[in-house]
Amino acid sequence: MLRQLGKDEYMQYLDSAYELTLDMSRSCYPTYADGLKTREDFDAHAARPFQRDDYTMLLYEEDGEALGLIQFYVWDDDRYVQPDIFCIKRDYGRAVREFVEYLHMRFPGYELHFGVSRTNTGAVEALESLDFEREEVSLGGVLRFVDGSMEIFGADFENDRFNAEDFRTLMVRALNQSKKDGMKDMTFFHENETHPAVESVGIRTIDTYYGHKLTL
């Protein structure tokens, strides 16, 4: 069962929820198991539903037992929905199905996006059974610098002709500029083709990301 949490009660579930976010097999993206984000980051993120109208926090329960938290945001102009906290102690697939049913009733016609680790087999199986389209498979890489964060969102090549040497040169320039700008870390979701170059500049691959979408 899903029920919306109020500001006066959600904090009692934060400790257990944070522990679950450190396990990619029982949580969604963005992950807190990347070695970059802190407990303070999680607490600040979890407070958004009580500061902004576009975020909602739900408690997932089974037979009166609290099993996890679900937080999602909605962009009405784009008819877009995505969970950014979805940490469940057990029966992850069942929680996914209940969440999709919940959204179907409230946001028909919106597009639901759901990113999980390939290790979260409960989520992957549930999303596939619900006919989600798998729109992205990428390797999640991270690198730590100084203060601040940056992310490379993609790299395109003229006429789609990949050149490993040119790509590595671009990566080195991006890293040097990031250090110059005082960034503390970098995140880069990349493909197998670019992986050797990404790894050669010191970016650590932590997971394989599966991005899914479904029109509600």
C-alpha cells in the first residue's frame, strides 16, 4: 500500500531509507552508493516535497509494516514523471507495480521515466512486465576532484564516426577544466564504445544503468 507522507512524519523513516539507498539492488537512480553523495545530500533531497509543489513523498507498506520510501517529481508542462528516491526493503517488483498503478490514476497520459541498476532485478523484471521501453543502457562512471560537482551528459561525433584518441583528448580537457573550476567530482554515463578511454583517464565505473519509460 502507498500513502502520502506529511512533513510531521517522514523523518522517522529517513535512517532506514538511507541505508537502502546505499544498496543499488534495492533503490533507484540517482544512487547514493556512488561514493560521492553524502547522508546530508540525501536528507536535503528528501526534504524537497515539503518545500516544493512538484515533489511528493510516499510510504510503501505491506500489512502495516513500513518497507520503504518513494519520492517522485512531476513536470506538468512536459507531462513528465520520475521517481528520484525509490528504496524498498523487499518485494521491489510489487512496489513498482503499485506505484505505476498509483500514477496511472493520477497522471494519465504523462510519461514515466524510471532509472535503476541492472542489479535491481526486481525492478527490471517488473518494468519489463509492465511494457516499459528500455531507452538507455549505459555505464555509470565517477571521479572525485575537490569542491562542486559536474556531469558529462553525452558526447557526439561528426557523422557518428567515433575516434578513441580524439575522445580521450576531449575527456582530458574536460577533466582539467573541471579541476580548474574547483569541481569535487564528475559523473559520466557512457557507452561500451567509449569505456576504455573513460577508464584510462581515471573514471571509475560503478554500475550499469538501465533507463526505462512508459506512457501512463
